[in-house]
Amino acid sequence: MNIDKKIADDLVANDVSFVTTVPCKQLAGVIEEIDVRDDIFHIPSNKEDEGMGLCAGAFMGGKRPAIIMQNTAIGVTINTLATLTQFYRMPLPMLISYRGELREPVACQVEMAVHTKALLAQLNIPTFHFHWQKDVEELDNILKYTFMSNKPVAILTDANFWGGYGDQ
Amino acid sequence: MIRSEILKEIAPIIRDHLVVCNIGLPSQELHMIDDQPTNFYMLGTMGLSSSIGFGLALAQDKPVISIDGDGSVLTNLGTLPTIANNATGNYTLLIIDNGSYGSTGDQPTYAGQKTSLTAVAKACGCDNVIEVQDKDLGPVLQSAIDSDEMTIIVCKCDSGNIKLPVITLDPVVIRHRFMEAVKA
């Protein structure tokens, strides 16, 4: 199974047509895949809260949005998630590279990883953790759940899910 | 002119268009001057007026005006390269540049000192950047809306606020009626 293609296919199947991204090495393949899809408008953001603003506007303009980012972004988007996405009740699937988990080579990434689920729980954000490749089979259901509930929803995808972190 | 006087003057120009209005006093003033379902009032999230408006402009064809402030743009400077590199003709960014953080007590911003947001926007790659004095804004804004090219307007004006109440509309109501207006 090609995870990158499967993720892009599920986004398209759920009418997600506006995707903003802030890159992570683990996400390079899926970002590249989204960039070449005709059914998806891909707009890179400079910062994740900016991306959430773009997604809020796109949603109000009639598009289903998604954001792809690293878990460190939870540290910079709490205000936006609370006062924009949640306060105005907007759906936002967040496909998140979960750095600092098993098979992580960079120690500093662990420092944010240990806070990630706690912060998401504090925000009452439904959170799913993909550790095995087969976990991606839940993505279609998670996307449907996100647009049913009009909430931001986190999908944490760790290094093991992506097949390790390069050669390190 | 101060911001509320500018909003009063441009209200007839923006009335029939989709407007995303900056957090705090700008939204409160626009709400008091000319509340419309086509106005999206930001009740929080400083800095994202330009991003929300730009996402909206990319997602549909109607003209969109983001009303922003110099302090808010400085908070989210990354927005300008994104807007520049994905330009869409139905988008106008109006930066009301009074050189101060109005909603928090008129503390000075760097835009009122050495930093020129006009120059920053140009350096970020925005092709149509117009700096205008407050009294001259109306016709410039009208032609930006009418134009097929994206325009960034930096409107220089005085700092100063009027006393007015907070917006008590529920955010979901603001969002719902705005989305209905987008579809209409």
C-alpha cells in the first residue's frame, strides 16, 4: 500500500479540496502527492495558525479544508483552535506528523511529543494515533466524523507509521 | 481621521460585499456602524483577518475584503508571502495603519515607526500595493474591489478610539449568517 496515495485518495473521496501544509520530513511524500492532485488546491502556509485561518475562510466559502503539519504546531495554534475553529464551530481535519515518538532520532522532538496528547485532550479535540500502516484504514471514517461533528480533529501519525525516519 | 471615521466613510462601499473584519474595536465599530450578514466579525484570534479573508477568496468567486490593522498584520507577517504567491483577483486587503495597537490602548506599533508595511508587502511579492491617506481611501478601495487584480491597500490614519460595546452575537450565528450570505 502507498500511504501517501491512500491519504490523498481519502481526502478526495471526502470532498476535501483545500489543503494547507507546513512541511515535515515525514510528510514530504503526502505533501508531494497532494500537490499533484487536480482535485485538491494546495496552499503552503508559513505558520500553522495562518493555515488554520486560510482553512476557516475556505470552509465559509464552501470548501472542505484540511491542514497537514507537525505536532510542534499544537504549541503555536492553541489560541486559533480555541477562538476560531472551535468557537465558530468549524470542521478541520489535522493530519499531524507525530515527531518525538518511537523511532525518533532527534531528542528535542520528544520534548513536544510528551505534551502533544495532553494538550489535545485539554482542548477536547478528538485524537487518533496511527502507529501501524494498517491504521490508515480509519482515515476515511475519521474524515466523515470530522465533517459530521464540525470540530477540529487530530490524526497523529508517528515515525513507525511512516516506516521509520529515513536512514537515521 | 481615526479608524471609526474611516469605517463610516467606506461602509456604503463595502456594504454589499463579503467583509472579514479584524478582532476588537474594528469589528465592534463596523458592527455598530453598519451590521450586515456579509460581515464576518472576528471575536478572537488576532492576526488572522487576512488569512481568513484570503481562504474565502480562494474558495469562491465573490469579492472579499479583509479589514486588518497594522498591529495585526505585524502579528501574522507570514500572511503576505502567502497572499503574494497565490494571488486571486477577487481579494482586497485593507490595512488600516494607525501606527498603534488600538484595541489594547493605543500602544505604538513598529509600523508607526521605521517599518513600512507598504514596502514589506511589496518585498513579499504583492504586485498591487497602494499606500493612501485616510481621506483618499474611498475611490481607491472602490477601484480595488472593481478591479480583477488583487490589491493591498495601506491606509495611513490617526490613532484613536471611540467608546462602544462589545459584540454579543453568538459566533455560530455570525458564521452561519455569513455562510448563507456567501451562498446567496
